[in-house]
Amino acid sequence: MFGRIYSIFKGRNREFLRDRSSLAWNLLLPVVLMFGLAFAFGNDRNAYTVGVLQDGEEIVADQHAFLGMRYIRFVATSDREDALRKLARHQLDLLVEFGDVPRYWVNPDSPKGQFVELALLQSEANTPATIEKQQIHGEAVSYADWVLPGILGMNMMFSSLFGVGYVVVRYRKNGFLKRLRATPLSSLEFITAQVASRMVLIMGITVFVYTGTHLILDTRMEGNYFTLFLVAAVGAISMVSLGLVVSARVTSEELAGGLLNMINWPMMLLSGVWFSLEGAGPIVQNAAKVFPLTHVLNSARAVMLDGATLADVGPSLLALTAMSAVFFGIGAKVFRWGQY
């Protein structure tokens, strides 16, 4: 059994490594994107972002004149610790709370925070109550720090889905799978070999790209490298397994490409590759949780930017493991060798 799996595993690796165009694309695309985005968006955001500490999602501008100001993006939050952490990382320019005791938090190291504070105090000038001020310190998180997990995750997603889903359909169309069926190889062994092969290639490329960009751009890494590697590995397995579901019975390369893009694009847009979903509605945020990439990016950013431990990202790892088991089981169950 293991000998048959290893033979398919080795053959798939050789096929990929001999395809120099695909290998170069997987190596160069994330690097070019990372350096291009770091150069283009290396400065701070152009808009002011203020967190509003409250219980509900809807921000009522009538409760304070400051909330009606233009050119400021207000984001409701009920998690004080999370909001203060974002303020320390300069992801929020100011945090306000208009309760029984009005107060605000500002990071004195944030240039934008000082301007928003002036706007708040100006709006407070005609209010008899005095707002309480508190300070919190912390270094800014650059866009390069924040977007690096997104680019690596996006590259893993494309490599996982197309590297397995599209390839298996091609095997089926050109008759390669039909010839394999004449051997003692079972569908479970073939799928296991495909997952293992793609995992080795994905993790090798991801580690190479991360190491290079981390050393050159000096991106932030607050957590443990093993935890980050585990997040990437479990996430890659889930996305490879998802690619197998698509390729299990499809016989047309055109249909496979369409189905894979139908999965890729919503996942890329809603999983937080390029921008945060903090300002999005609860429906969008909950919908994003069905995608494996969302759990991968949230966990990776928590490890890299906040120093999250294995216990902190445990729920996301369990969700990814459950997705992998479901996808792998479906793929093995409905897999067929031939076109008919």
C-alpha cells in the first residue's frame, strides 16, 4: 500500500518540478506581489478609522456630534481588549466609548491619532460633560506585515485547488487514470498520494517565499514559527482536499476551471487577503467563516502580529481539520477513474 502511494507521490512531484513555467510562477508571483504592494501601500492608510466601543453593530450618530463627522470611518466593536490591541498596532486611530462615563483611548505614537483626537475635542467643546482620556502605546503594523499572510495564503489556495483539481481532471481526460485503474492502486491511495505530493510542494514554496520576504522586508513575527507552520500545513490540507472534491467526477477541463474559479474568487475576496472585513456586516463576516482560507489567515495574522499561541488558534485548527475530513471523505467517496 505505502509503496504504491509513494510511487504516485514521487511521480507527481517530478512532473511538477519538471514544469519550469509552473514552478517559476508559484515562486515569483507571491514575491512580486509582496514587494509591489509593500512599495505601493507602504505608508499609512489615507482614511481615519475610529473604533466605537458599544454593544450593538449599528452606530447612532445622534449620541455624539463626533460620530457625525465626515472623512472618518467609524467601526463598532464590543471587544475592548481586541480594540485596544488594534489601537496599539495603529490599525485604529482612536477608540471612543460614549456610555455613562464618556472616554477615549489614543496612541500618542500615532500621528493620525493626534489629529482625530483634536477633532474629537473640537466636537466636545460645546458639550457640558468632560470626556476622559487614556493612552496606550504600541508600534505600528505596516501594510507589508499585514498583507504577507494574505499573499502567502492566496498562493497556497491557487496552488492547492488548481494543482490538484485541474491536474486530476486532465489525468482523467487523457486516459491516465483509466490506466491506473488496471493496477492494484485504490482511489483512496491515489488521493492520498496527490494530497501528500501537493502538501510537500506547497509547504516548500511557502517556506521559501516567507523566509525571503521576512528577511528582506523585516516583517513582524511575534509568535512561534512552529505554530505558524502548523497553521499553514493544516490549512493547505483543507484546501487540497477541497480541490479533490471538484475533481472527483468532473471530466471537462473547462468545467473544472470554471468551478475552481467560482470557489477561488469568493474565497479570495471574503477571506481578508487584501483588506480587513472589520467594517463589513455580520452576514458577510459569518459567511467568510465557511472558507478554509479565512481560518488560515486569521490564525496566521494572530501568530505573526499578536504572538498567539497554539491554544489561541486551536479553534481555527479544529475547524480546518473538520473541513479536511469532510472534503477528503467526499472526494474519496465520489471519485471515479474514467470519463463515464
